[in-house]
Amino acid sequence: MSAHQRLFDLPSRDDLDCLPDPAGAEIMFAASPGNGPFDLQAGVGPGQTNRHADVCKLQGLLHLEGYLDTAATNGPTGVWGARDDYALRKFQRENGLAIDGVVRPGGETLEAIRGFSQ
């Protein structure tokens, strides 16, 4: 356990270095159809479902692309917030996408992230 985790009594992280779902829902990260890094189950962003696993995936992808520094939270948290919204809108703006702060399964923003990440 890191000093940061001991200090704040944080739970350990899962296999994708994301804090466990605070609701206690099971999150499966095994490599299986429909469960890859670009497979969202629902929308992420303002007014969206913001499933813990989907938010973790998106936070990780935004971090890998250099748009979100996850050091302040010691990795992806699975909770969508203002820093995430800013990073996503910056990605959308810099890549000529609609700047709505939303990522939908199969949507243009997710496909743009996929294009940069592969």
C-alpha cells in the first residue's frame, strides 16, 4: 500500500488502475468481446449514464493521449468531473469534433480517440 493510500485510507485499485466502483458493482476487465478499451456500454459526460467502468476507460484513454493528467487522483477514478470534462472538450476542440463534452458508444468522439490510440 502506498503512503498516499495509507494517508487517505483509499481502497486498492483494480486491474486497470481504477478505484473500485463505490456502488460495489462488479467490473469485469477480462479480454472478452465487447469489453475492450473502446467498448463503452453507455454515454459519458453531462447528462449521460457515466458508468464507473466506462468513465475509467475514458479517463485512461484521455490520459494516454495527453489530455488528462491522472497523477492528481493517483490514476483513473471512475467518477466523471470538471477536470475530465475540460480534457474531453479540449480533445474535441483540437480534433474538429462537436464540442459537447459527451462520448457515446460508437460516436464520433470515441472513434476519433480510437484513431489516435491505435
